[in-house]
Amino acid sequence: MPAQLPLYLCIALLSCYLSYSLLCSLLSRQKQKRAQYRQQLQVCRLKRQGNIVKIWLRHPEGKLLPTAKAGQHLLLQALDLSGTKVSRAYSITSDCSQRRYYQLAVKAEPQGRLSQALWSDLHIGDRLLCSYPKGHFTLRQALFSHFKAWLWPQAQRPVVLVAGGIGITPLLAMLWQLLRQRRPVQLWLQARTEADLALWPMLRRLPNLEFIPVLSQASPVWQGRRGRIDAALLLAHTTTNSEFYLCAKAQMVTELLQQLQAAGVKHCYYELFKANQSTENHLIELEGRSAQSAGYPSVLDALLGAGIAVPYDCRGGSCGQCRLTLKSGQCKTVLTPEVAVASHEILSCCVQASSALQLAFSSQAATFVPVIADKDDLKQNALEIQS
């Protein structure tokens, strides 16, 4: 018996490894299947503040909504002002501990096809086709963190949230969760003028929150901080042991990341609105037509800039329509995609060219076909609200 013990141990370890691998594979497939689900949600409340419209979405029948994590977003599909279907990703700003509604805050950008339509044409009672909550930019939660938060709140690592403009939206859901966990939290907001502080009246009233707006083009009467947020300013108010969550344009995030890492910060997470423009100039060929990569934030933008028609919708890695086959060359990922592609494919909105590229249209190019989950699909996530 003792001689056979190592064999039994090897068999037990192999069984555990195979079971774990199978479980991971099943969960990954379920996650990909869930990412394709769409749901019809009803607008139950609207509030317009300046160029921002706040939208509250609920289930038309009052059911509980699919669970969301703080920092995730919804992919909305609707008609733009010209009547064309478009889809865009908008972060959930409400407290994700409740599932009766999602709240979004959409900024009407001057060239925003869907944001302009939502700001001007959306009404209470309208229905929007939405994805399930998706996204990787979420709070890092250690094992037993909830118990630790209640038993030893002073032992929790401080959190610093840094937003640039409308990049504050995913950080709001994180903020509610952090305040609930009684963790020390700072919220820094980089904006241009006082007119960009639409959320300030609400944020400055929150207890246990240190909210610091920094304006780059403040008026003479502004009494708060002026200039730009940098690592020196952040670390003057916290320690390198803090967790940093950054959401802003690529240049601001890149500069802060470099500065924080140089200062010894180890816990730094971020999400980009859009990548920096490529400084490398490589030839991109797509079925007989060519473009240059320099000056564009992605392969998709380079192709569109050269007048090459490529199907796309969200331009953020969520819809999968800009999928292309990579025949030769190398790319680097600049945005985290939400859609899985084959090893020989790329999402052209999420990559930049690292060498000359030869591309082809993918035979499996995704089309945005609404997949409405039925009652069996939703029964785990859409329970009836008990009276």
C-alpha cells in the first residue's frame, strides 16, 4: 500500500487538474454565449443636465435584471438621427448591488451618432435593445474581501479613482461599492471648466468620499485645483500601496501609468476610451487596397481613412463586426476586446500594425443580429420581484 501511494496521489492530482480545466472551459463557453444575449429594456426615467443625459433602464415586466459588476457597460443598439441602426457601449453608473434598474450617463458628443440621438429623441417608455453587462474593467476583489471589509475596515487598501471627463462613468459604480465596503476612497476628476462638473453637486455631498476636481481651463472665480492631474499630485494625497483605477483618454492614462509605476505603484488598473495614434508607419493591405498606419489609433481607422469600406459598429471591441483575417504581419493590441476571435483573426478596432499587414475579410465576420434570451435562458438572472 505505501508503495502505491505516490501513484494514487498522481492520479488524484491529475483528476483535479482535468476537472478544473473542464470547469474553466465550460465557464468560458457560457461567458461567450452570455455575451451574445440581448434584452429589451424600457426607459423608466430621464434627466438631462447640460450635454449629459442620464437614463434609467428597467425590465418591461418589472423583473430583476442580469447581475452587473461595478465598471461594466451595456452595448446599446438604437437608431441615430438619420434612422440608421448603430450600437455603442455605455458604462453602468448605478450601484450594482441592486438589480431593479441600470443607470447610464451619456454625453452628447458633437460627432456622436447615437449619443446625439439619445439626448434629443429618447423618451420615457421607449425600449432599447441592450447586451448583458460586459467588460473587464472591474474592481479587483480578493478572497473573503467582504468579510475583511466588515471585520477590519482599517486594514483595507486605499483606492484612488482617476477620471478624465466622461471617463468618470464606470468609476461611479465602483464608488458606490467602495463606499458600501467602507474602504478609503478618493475620486479625482480632470475636466476643462466648471460646466463639465455636472455630477459635482451629488458627489460633494457623499460622506466618506474625498472628491477632488481639477480644471485645466477654470474661470477666475474657481476656488478649487487648477492644472493637470499627475502622479506627484496623486501621491501627495495617498501612498504607493493604494489601488489606482484610471479611465480617460489614452494620453492621460499612458502618462499616469508611467509616472505611477516609476514611483513604485504596483496596483494600477485602467481603461482607455481610445488608443493613442500610431507613430509607426506600416503598409496595410486588404484584398487589393492599401492604407498607411501612421496617425491612426487602430487598423480600422487607418482603413476607413483610406476610403476602404470595412463593416463596423461599436469601434470598441464589443460587436465583432470589424473582424478581419490576418494573412501575414504582426499587430499589437491597444484596446481590450470583448469578442473572442480565432487565432488567425483580429478585431481591427482594437489593434495597431507592428509590421506590414496583409488582411482579408473574414468568412465568419460577425453581424449584429439581436439574440433575445428566452425565459429558460434568463431564469437564473431575471427572477420575478417578490412583493
